[in-house]
Amino acid sequence: MAVALVSDIDVNKKIWRYMTLDKFIHLLDCEALYFSSLDSFMKSDPFEGMPPVIIMREMRKLIPISSQLKLALADIETKAKDLKTREELTALFDSLSGPIKDEHEDFKKLVVGLCKGRVVNCWHANEQESEAMWKLYGDSHRGIAIQTTVGKLQAALHAEEQIKIAEVIYSNYDTPSKEALRHLLASGLGPVMKRQSYSHEAEVRAFFLPVGHKVGPEATVPKSKVVKLDGLDFIESVFISPYAGEPYVSAVKAVTAKYNLRCEVRGSDLLRGFEGLFNLSEDHPIF
């Protein structure tokens, strides 16, 4: 199935995926990308994939109340005619607490099951390397980064589900911007909005709801999924952590050669070039 782009994201946008060596080898060996369940991110960001309160209220309006709560409300209406004391009135309304609590929990399970059931493959959008991403995902100075574009990733992904690729917008969840809400709706309420505290991620993500995932009474547990790629030519460059040295650099190059990777494989330039500041030759006049 074709991969859809959300909100006219630029196909030429440069994106990076920082990872450990074992995950890089898995990508090469399986020619596949790992899509993580949003449910697995609960410890790092429990809001992952969840819409803001303003959208949650609208969703609540669209879902009819349960038959249990309807019966409880009808029972109150009938019994209210015979009430004589304040205590009786209090007891009658207390009888509603159980059905209302159950109703709330059912709604919560439905929304969480739907939103957290999606799986995502996350990328960092940037024209250059990111020092912060190397430290976050660099595996104690032994990280790898693959660099490609949105368009090449789109062309390489193949799955039976409808995969979408979108930029993540960072906004306040209490008062989201109109731009964030429009983007969220354009994605089909996809996991494309995060709190501003995570804006350093500058994230682009591919996502979908796996076939067979169920919500409601027969809800299934969210599971991660591996998605096959149309080869490895979508990778433009492979960068090796700026903090890594030999023999690690040579080992990574040997691994890429084994899998016949045809792109450039190089060490990071992040910590190089200091001496260039002192290139004061006549070919580079400063006065």
C-alpha cells in the first residue's frame, strides 16, 4: 500500500535516525525498519499519541453513553418522585457513582487503546548532525546515524497497512495552537503532536495502526512491528559517532561492506575542523 504524506511535508527534507550498532545490523540484515508501539513509550512520555483535552472532549460527545448508565439514570428518575429526605436524595445520587466511574474507565480504555495502539518509526529532521541526538542515542559513544530524505523513506516502505509520514508539531496541550489542531486533524488524529518540552527532538515519524489491533471489549495488547523495505538504497549516508575511534570505525565499515551497502560510510565531522579556523593564507583573506 502506498505511503501517504501528511500536511504537504517536503519530500526533500533531510532526516536522520540515530541508533545502536545492533539495531543498525538488524536493519541491514532484515532490510526492515522497526516500528515501536506508542504504549512502550509510557515511561519517557505518557502523553505519546494522545490528543489534547479539547479534542478529547469532542471525542467524548461522539461516543454514546453505555446502557448501564442509561438504566441508572432512568432508575433515578423513577425513584426521585418518592424521595422524602435529604439522606434519601444523597443515597440515590451515590448509586450513580459506580456506573459513572465505569463509563469513564470504558471511555479511557477505548481512547488509550486506539491512540497507543499505533506504531511509529521516528526520525530527526535536521540539515546537519545533532550533538544532542548523538548523546541521547549514541550508545556510550558507539552510535550510528543513517541519513535519508522523506521522499526516499516514503518510496522504500511497504506494508499492508496505510502508513503515513508526518512532522511532529510541539504545542501546549491545554491551549494547543490552531496550526497544531489542523495538523492533528489532517493526520487522522495520528501521533503527530507532542508537548513543547520535547521540541529538541525535531521529529518526523512514520506511523500506522496495525491490522488486527482491536479496541473496546475485545481489546488487544499494542505490539511493535517490523516493516519490510524495498532494499537499502534509500539510505544516503551512514555516519559513525564523533566519539568513536578505532577499531570501531573500521568494524562498522566492514559490516556495511558485508551487506553491500552502496552509500557513503564515514565518521562524523562534528568534532573536526578546528584547525580550519586558523587558515589565514592569501587565498582566504580576512582583512
